[in-house]
Amino acid sequence: MSVALQLSEVRAGYDQADVLSGISLRVEEGRITCILGSNGAGKSTLIRVILGLTSARAGTVTLFGRDIARAPTHQIIAAGVSCIPEGRRVFPKMTVAENLHAGAYLVDDAATRTQRQESVYEIFPRLKEREQQLAGTLSGGEQAMLSIGRGLMSQPRLLLIDEPSLGLSPLFVKENFRVIQRINQMGVTVLLVEQNVRQTLAIAHYGYVLAQGHVVAEGSAEQLKSADAVRQAYFGGGH
């Protein structure tokens, strides 16, 4: 199986302090790979490094076989990466349709944009119903749909999803994870960064557990489910 993303011995941080201390991981094409960890584990810094927003101080970051450790963010996005940020961050004063079009800003052809928009509406029929509604007036669950839909408008090869369960009701968390699974089944490689262990391991193929900037465990979803010591140590066993 070919590798979409690979990090080898990556160190990164802010000022003099390393947040990531020699991280190595790989995301295989066509799969859902998850990064589990509590607050402060280094998950956000990891995403920033992948997107080129924070430079790696050491190590290599390879995207579809190309070294991107020093590449600017716009080149990484153009190479097929899309990120659905923590907290959704839709444009509240723009309509649903305008938000979606913002996700396809690299696409010049209007017909292509419209075709992709219709594909998003097939996944999220509710967004079609709310097409001309301002995003700021949507419910939290609908904003989550819109955020994912906007991320799909660039037809990414690799989709980074940061804390998709944050601030959502349990019912919508389940729905959100079903959608992520469906997107993956459509052929999109997913890197899912989460704290919600149970929901994440229900859909992931492989995962890594981060703690204090180190990978402390890795394995298939089944292996991580049974790693009681890891679950107790980093997640209190309650999720």
C-alpha cells in the first residue's frame, strides 16, 4: 500500500521548547489513520507542521513521495491536502453556497465548482436545503457539515480532520463519524486527530497515541482498543 504522508523523527515547537520530540508516523493511502491524545499532547502542533504553518526543526515530512518539510502552505494545499479545522470556523456572514465555493478557490472553472457543490449536497442534503442561509445562523451540527463539505470542495487526496467531535451533541458526533467513514469509502485518505477514543477507533484502520510530544503507542484500531494501559493513562478510560 502506498504512503500518502510520512513523518520521520520530526521535532518542532515554539521559541526554544520542542512540542514534538522526534515524531515518526505514516498515513497509508485509502485508509483512516488516527492520532489520539489529550490536550497538550502535541496534536495541534503536528497538524501545523503537516500544513507548513510551523516549520520542523529536524526530521522529514513527505507527502505523496515529495519532501514538504520546508514547503509553504499554499503548495501543500495545492498538492492535495485539505484541513477541516477544530471548532468548524465557517464564514458566518456568508451563505452556505458561498462557504462551499470558498473551499474551491483554486478551481477556476465554474462548472467544476458547481459539480463539486452538488456532490457535497448528495452527502449532506440538509446543506442543499440551507443553500442560501447565512452560515452563522446554522446549528452547530449543520456548521460541522458545512465545514466538512467545504473541505471536500478541493477534492483532496488527503483530508486532515481536527477534533470533529468538539462541542457537538453525542447524536451528531455519531453522524459526523459516519460521514467521515463514508468520505473515506469514496477514496479519500483521512488523518483524523481526536480525543474521542471510542468513536475514533470504531472507524479508523490504524492509529497513533501521542503524549507530551512522543508517540507512546501505535497499532491497528483493534490493537489500540485492547491497550487498556494506554486508554487508562491518557484518556481516563471513560470515552
